[in-house]
Amino acid sequence: MVQVRDASAADAEACAAIYAPYVTDSAITFEIDPPGPAEMASRIAQAQSTHAWLVVEDEDRVIGYAYGGPMKPRAAYRWSCEVSVYLEPGRRRTGAGRALYEALFARLTARGYRTAVAGMTLPNPASEGLHKSLGFEPIGTYRNIGWKLNTWHDVAWVQRPLAILPDPPQEPS
């Protein structure tokens, strides 16, 4: 049975190992060089300080992670966040991604965030299906926006509400 928990620096090596094949072998992410454990630890710490970073374990081994971060740097966007989820190969469509996202949404809502957005390099039927099943709605597609692995790629953007809270909003914490 999978278990979701908050990530720590001790998870950086596992997260880096999960992410590396997405960087080197696919266009799922537009990063070109896989971050090492030290960089991943820094990313985990940054996300934990402002948003959230979670890992999912199966038999005490990290098999995936999800995190939230700023949508854009402009101040008026501060109640919105961008979310991502990554799983070990072979773990798609197992419920691990859903478990991560559901826990992540709860953490982000508790911190005062109102909207989650996600970008998906196309085609990506598994990610498209997961996001749709969790209530994300399409908001647009950037065409031929990223060049990786010797071809152009489209990125579809989706969003979903996290919480409906009274106005004016309180600052996210």
C-alpha cells in the first residue's frame, strides 16, 4: 500500500533518480540536464517553505513525488500555484499520482492557495487523464513552444480551483 508524506532533504536522491529519465529521455520536462541530489534538496526546501513537496512510498521506498510552486513571479498571482507530479516508470495509472495530488491539494489549500495550474507536454495521455479526473479544465495550449529531442513540442495548460474562500484573500502562508 502506498503512503504519502512530506518530503525532506533525505528524499532528494530518490527524487533526482525518479526525475532524471524524464529529463534525459523525454520531453515531459523541458529541463535538459538532470539536477543532482543537492539541487533537488534545494528545490524541496524551497517548495516546503512556500508551498508543498510530497513523496509517495511503496514498501518504504520513494516511488514518486509532487510539488507546488509559484505560478508566476508577479504579486497578483500569489494565490495561484503551479503543480507537478512525477512517478517511477511503470507506476502510472496505479493510483500513486492521484494520492499525491489529493494530498498536495489539501496542503496547498491549508496554506491559502486558491487555484492550481499544470502544464503537460503533448501528447501525454496518462497525465491528461489524471488531471481531467481530478477536476482540471483546459485553459489553452502553447503550440511548438519547446524544442527538445530534435523536435518542437506543444504544452497544454489546465487549471482547477483549490478552495473558494472569502474576499479579500488572506496572504498564503
